[in-house]
Amino acid sequence: MISYKESRRILRKSIIKIKDERISSIYSLNRVTSLNIYSSINYPTGDNTACDGFAIKSSDTNNIKKNFTQKFKIIGSISAGNKPFKKKIRKYDTIEIMTGSIIPKGFDTIIPIEQIIFYPNKKNKKYILIDKRITKYNHVRFTGSDFKKKEIVVKKNTIIQPNHILAFKTLGIKNITVKKKINILFFSTGNEISNSDNIPDWKVRNSNSHYIKNLNNNFLFNFKDGGILRDQDQKVFKSKIKKMLNSNTDIMVTSGAVSAGKYDFIPEVIKKFKLSNYFKSVAIRPGKPILFAKIKNNQKAIFGLPGNPMSSAACFRFFVYTYISIILGLNDEKPIKAILKNTFIKKKNFTRFAKSKLNTTNNGKIEVEILKGQESFRIKSFIKSNIWTLLPAGKSKFKKGEIVDCFFPNHSNKTLI
């Protein structure tokens, strides 16, 4: 049995190569960028107004003195989307302009509509009246003030989110290069596992495959359910691995048959293949029997998860997703730091993944409660939880008030970065 820290070290040196592909930017949600993405334009594309109002040339107000009012002639009106205004601009001219409109050449500042006094009156708007000096560039959005041409929009190894897609569409970025989605083939194991809704007491509904399948978008992979391997299916499993070696499957994941029982055949079959890296059993709770294997001279890997629901869920979160993250080139997740609300005791030499409830106090502190019912068969506490608390090896007692590390169960902490 190895430590959790050592298992992560082995995962890091067992990388499989994932190819790139070019896709439409508007369909890139939850994909990982392979290259930096640059703006092909200046944005805004031209100087435009940040508010509704009237554009003037600021120097036309230089000689306005106290108690003197200057009339500015209204020569037109433009709104966002209009073609550029090309009429000749004379001294003391002004133009009505709407938010987002390109400011015509000759004008350099905007007076908001709320400050405008019309002459002769609001119903007969021929002029506006200005009784003070106006400075340059009021309420002006300058060309390229948000993004300059060739400026990085999104860095490589970034998970694309909806806000990125908004930027791509705004900046006219049509296609981007991303990592291909990782293909996972999943097998449940055991004579007790059933896909039926109505089952006898000695059967177990196949929940693990459905849980992992529904993580696929949040955790960056394609999911294929390979079905159920029964207790005597060693030869079937071996043939499935052989078939995987010549397929587009990147990672095979099994659930169950990985411990030391009579019908736990997964480790025995996997070890018949040439492996470059391997571990079986990690000092963790839940999920101690976790297995990992990297096929030698082949870009394929296998995970054997325990069959208990919570063990399977925890091991997928902290091993399979960790591995996916590594091979996609993502940086390590940063934990959410929270104040522990209750004392918890665990085995000193084991890393513990604890089902927990995260919340904030009225004064803005982040707190986490480790819930009752931590056994790997209990799903009630998992339903109540919204976070995993990771308690590292080397310490047995974690006291109320300590700062602990937390990770979302159903999506990556990277969404917070």
C-alpha cells in the first residue's frame, strides 16, 4: 500500500498523449485550449460613446466664460449600428449620439443627455446650450481600450467557460485549437449488479456508472458504458483490454472486483499485460483498493475503482479526474480553504475524503461541517453534502476551528480560478 502523495507522483509520470483538434469557438464549452488564443481585432473597433448624449469638439468651449452661454447647432443624430457620420463639422456643431455609436471625426467629448439644455425648447430642438468649458474625452470608449489586436484573450491549458465564448463571439474568433476530449470506457462488475428497476434484496442497482456518466461535461471526458462484467468474466475482461489497445478509448475505468475477494479478478487480469506504471491500494478512506495501470508502449491507462458507491465517487474525483487534468496540461486545482465547524478523528497514516457541507457565515467566513455517516455505503450524507473535505495523512485529530482543504464533488475547483 502506498501513500496518496506517492499515488499522485505515479500518475504524473504516467502521462498519455492526447491529440489536438480545431473546433468552432461557439461549441467549445468545457474544452481545454491547446494554444494561446489572440484577438484578431482592436476592441472596441472604433472610438465610441459610453452614454446617450451629444458629441462636441471640446476646444469649441475654450472661450466660454462665466455667465456666458454658447449655442451649439444640432446637425444630426446617430445610433449604434449606423454607418459613420461623414457630414462636414463646423465650429459650434453638435450631434445627438446613442450609447455604443462611433464618434464622428471632429468631435472628441460627450455631454450626457441628462445634462443637456435645449434651445429654444425640448419640443423644438435646434441647439443645445453650454455654459462652461468641457474637457476632452468625457464618456469616450477608445479603440482597443479593452483588447488590442494580437493581445492574448485566453491562455493555453484553460478550460473554456461561457464567459470565454462571449469574448470569442465579440472579437470574431471563429475557430480555436483544443485538446481532443478524453474517451472513457466504463465497466461495472459483479453478479450482484443489475440494470433493472425492480430487484430482489440480494441485487444492487447499477448506480456508479450513471453517476460517472453524468460527470462527463464537468470533468472533460466522453463516456461510454461497456456494461457489466460478471464474477467469472476474466477472459471477457482480458479481451476488452485487448480491444481497447486498438481503439479510440484513452482510459478504461472499472468499478468493483478490485480488492482481495474470491471474485476480485481485475488486478490479476491487468497484470498479465505489460505495464510501465502500476499501483494497487492507497492509504485513503474511502477507496483503499484503488488501482491504476499505464499500458507500456501504448497511450492507454486503466483505473480500477472500488465498488462501494462512495469509494467509487471519491476515487473518480481524486484519482481519475486528477489524471485527466494532468494529461490535459491543466495546473493543480486550488482547494477552497474553510474553517472546520466540528472536530473529526481519522487514522493518522491515511488521507481521508470526508463528505461535508460548506456554507458562509453572516460575517463572510467560509465554514465546513464534516457530516455524520462517513461509511462508504452511505449515500444519505452524500446527498446532504456539497463538498469533499480532504484531510491529509500524518495527523489523526482535526479540531474545530482549523483551516482545511475542500473540493467540489461534481465539478472542478478550476471553475473558481
